[in-house]
Amino acid sequence: MLGGKIKISKISNKEISKRNLLVHPPEPPAEIIFADPANSIYVGRTRVFHVPFYWSYEHVPNPHISIVGISGSGKSYFIKTFLLRASFVWDSNALVFDWAGEYKDWVKQTNGKVISLGKGSYLNLLDLGGMKPYDRIKQVVRTLELLTDIANYPEQRRLTEQAIEKSYMENKYKMDSLDHKDELGKPLSPPTLKDVVRILEEQSKLGTYEIPAELENAIYRLKQFTKSGEDFFAQQSTVSLDALVTSGLVDLDLSGLPDETFRALGALTVLQFVKEKMRASGWAKQKGLRLIVVIDEAWKIAKEENSDAVMIVREGRKYNFGLIVASQNPTDISEAIFSNVGTTFILKVKFERFLDYLQGTLNFSHYMRNEIAKLGVGQCAINMAFHSSTPYPPTFLLDKIEGEEPSMEFFLDLDKVLSTAQRRDIAMAKSVAFVKEEFRRRVRQYGLSDEKIEEISKLFEKSNRHIDVVSFVILMERYGLVRRNISDFLKDAGIDDITIINIFGKVDIKKNELGGRDITQVILED
């Protein structure tokens, strides 16, 4: 106001948001996000008021968490930090379904336990885990429906279900009983999938079944899990189900299994046993979470609406049991999970369609969407589904996830492959950043051995954690990676197609210049 007159001027929304008298700032009040440190997990400080954020499920409907973010955004780093702090604060046990074997080294370093299916450990699909045989049969059939096409063939489904039931009865189980002991009080031995296949094959040999093709197809479908050398779920278990959930930090390494279907079968089976154990244990009055289960990049079991992961999330907070579901691609996580978890952590997201999906599911503002699109490594937005309608926003920004130790980043420098106009563009990224462990996991997925990955890591560290992207690509080719895989790696890192074309052009020129020189020398000299 000047001389008694009101002066109208234009002010940006960002500037208005700083004026607390006009609008409420885009984060909840301190009493909501600054929980009791003795009964919560510290994550980092909020961006607006720099308030310490201690995660607690006191103000949300359940302790379940979803996490999304591209490779290198700090997703695994956050999970590891969360599990370590939960073990200190609540003495929580943790079970990690480790799809690519990326957590096993870390688990060993923290004195945890690694169980490697496909590398000497077996899990009997027909173990009961404290359930009635009839209930376990329903779970097994539902799992087969998720992982095979058996749901499209009702008669084959019926034949399989009947054969599983007969296998239990042959081993003297009472189908609707929790008593799994014989008349002398000795524990009964559960059947295996090999027994189920045998029963179906005996039925086929009799020649009395009216539709032989249906029976043969039912046998064929199960035999993929009973072949010699691939019978990881068709032998008696060497894994203690109790030990999985009571041994502190446990890594269930699934990387040794032959494909995605086998890995999903192992994860679903253990998840079902864990769920039943939690149900049997009931509610505990103790603080915090007795068990935290991590499902990372497991789209086969996180996407389907009738998956046990979705069922667990919908059951809420009954059993002091928290589920963490994480993925690079948010569309790989069922919308039912996003709409039911108590908390979602959103790290750097690459594609507009992913932002569309997240915004449509979590209903955050366009302002928040724009801020999420600009997140750097370790920065995140947090959405909390508060118990009741609140006057403060459910989605807010965190400056940076603060872990137990600084997260080391590796950088691929792009300066030499950018055009003159791109170099002049202040907003243009001149390098691509990766959290060290995320980088190691990513290149491992393309088939590099641990020995080669260690060599690359040492090269980054010797060159102040920066390597020219052209030298990096030459090194990857020397290690045997084809250009298609290298291109996919660069795209996943957020590098556009034109820049990738420039990179390979520079690679060809430099390789001609190098002749027989060793690439490690070139990196260090550059």
C-alpha cells in the first residue's frame, strides 16, 4: 500500500507459498512429522522448514510403504537405512526378497543371514507352514494362476487341485485339521510337487480319463518345476520358515533361480507363509514392527490384484508387520497397493506417464508434480495417507534422505559429447549421477561379473568418482557388453537418444585413436 492506495503487482506462486499468512506451506505441521525418536525412524529434514522427519505409522492407517524411483535415485540406499534403523529402534526382524542378488553383500556385512534358493537351498511348495491342507491347496492353486495360464483351463485346474489333495491324503494328513502328527505323535512329512506329478501320471496310465489332452497338459505344466536340476520347489525344504522371520536381517537371494517365474514362485510362497505366521501370532502390544518384508522390483507379485502382497496391504496394521514394495516403474505396482499403503516415498521419476500414474493415484498438486520432476539423487517426496481429513497437505518434500553413512555417487561426464548449444544451456545436465550400490546392481543386470564390477568401481574412485562417458562405453565393450545393452543402460540413466548417438560416434573415433592402449590408462590420463 502506497500513500493510502493499494498497488497491484504480479507475484509468483512460489513466492506466495513462502508467505505463511496467506497460504499454508506445503508440508504437515511439526507435531505430525516430528515423532517420538524412540518409537520412529529418522529419514531426513523437510525442504520448507527443515523439520526432522521421523517416520511413524501412528498417523496413517498401516505401516506398509511403497517406494518408486529410477535406478540410481537412492531407492536401495533408503531401504537399507530404514532396515538398519528399525533394527536399532524396535529390534525389528527384516526379510528381503532379493531378485537380483543386490542386497546379499550388504546383508553379510551387517552380520545378517543369506539364504540362496537355486544355489543349494530348497523350499517345498507343499509345506503347510502351520496351515490346514485345504487352505494351503487354495494358496498353491492361486499362485499357479498368477504365474501360469492354468486359470484359462478349468478342467486342468480341477485335476491339479485334486492331485494335490490326494498327495496330502496319501501322507496321512487330515485335510481340515491343524494337527500334522501321526497316531504316535510324530510330525507328518509333507508331499512334494513330484508326488502330485506322479499321481497325475498314474491317472494318465490307467487310460480311463475321458479327455487325455487335458490331463497331459496339467502334467506338462507342473513338470517345469520338477525337472532334475530345477526342482527347487519340489524337494523337502532345507529352509526353516521360522528362521526366516526371527533371525534379524535375512536376505532371500533369488538370483540363482532360472527365470522370473521361478523367482516369483519362491517369493510368493514365502510371503504366504509369513502372512500365515503373522496371523497365527496375532497382535503384539510391543512398540514398532516385529517384521519388515521388502519386495524390490518384483512386478510379478506386486502388480496383480489377487497377489498376496495386495492382500497383506489391505489387511492393514493388525500384526506389527510392515511391507515395503519398491520399483523403478510405478505402473509395476498395483494401484490397490498405492491406494492402501500408509506411506509412499517418491524419488526421482523419469517418464511423464509415470508422473501421470502417480499423480492420478495419490492425487497430489501440479506444483508437487513439478517439484518431483526436478528431484535429484536422494531427494524425495513423501505421501502419507492420514487417518482423517486434514487441513495440511499429505504430500511434502524432503531435502535429502540422510543415511547411516554418506551415499557415494559415481558420475558419467557428458561434456565431451554435448553440442555447443547444449554446453551453453545452464539447465542441461553435464553428468549423470548414480548411487554406488545402484550402479553396481544395474551393471550386474547386464551380465558383468563381480570381478569386473569391482574393477569399474575402483576406476571411479581413482578418478574422483568421475569417468568420461566415452571411455566408460569403450570399457563396457571391452568387457563384452553389446551396444544394445549399453544403449539401454544409458537410456535408463536419462540420456536422450541424440546424445547416445553422439556417444557411440565419439567411441568409434576414440577407439581408432587408441589402437592397442589400455582403456584404464586412458581414463586416468583424461
